[in-house]
Amino acid sequence: MKEAVKHADWDAEYYYEEGCFILELLNSPEEPQVSIARARVKPGIATARHRLLDVEERYVVLEGRGRVEVGGLPPEDVGPGDVVLIPAFCPQRIANMGDTDLVFLAICTPRFTSEQYQRVVEPFKH
């Protein structure tokens, strides 16, 4: 890694098929060990059940209130400052339970690429 400052390009936010808006803050082949994205989920929306192949993910909730489902854990409410640990291949989704946007960082190791995203159709087992 080389020292650098990466500035957010707020106009680069895009809608991802999972059901949320994504702003890639750091996701580059030059930094293969990690990616950082800002995710934004609108009120009343839940992301699709999915898992990441060979990628560990951490959610760091910045704003809003949500309910997360991860693997075999019971659904749990999350809010600002909460961190959700998601192992590779672990089914997951998050729902916005509030009336403002749910905003969180998605930190992936190694870096996320769309080839690692997989929808999960079977229901969660709690």
C-alpha cells in the first residue's frame, strides 16, 4: 500500500440489484485485500437474501435503524455504532425499520467483486 487520500465521488452512487444504493469508497485491483462501500437502504426496504463467496464482510451502521439477519442468528435490530460480522458464504440481509435512510459501511476482505455475490433463495433457519 502507498500513502494516499481517496475522496468520495458522491455522484458515483448507484443502485445495486440487492436493493440498496452503493457508493464505492475504496474498491480497486490495486488494493485487493479490502473494499469499503457506503450502502444506503430506503425506509421500508429489505435487501435481497444473499451471500458473498470467499469474502468476509462487516457492516458498520452510521445512520438509521435496521434489522439484520445473518446466518443462523435470530433477527436483530441495529443502529448507529453497531457492527455486524458476516463470515464468507453466510446468508444475510438487512431491512430498514425506520423512516429515514439506513446508512452503513460494508467493509469486505478480500475486496468485493460482483462475481462473488450470490442470491440465496432458501429461508433463514432460526
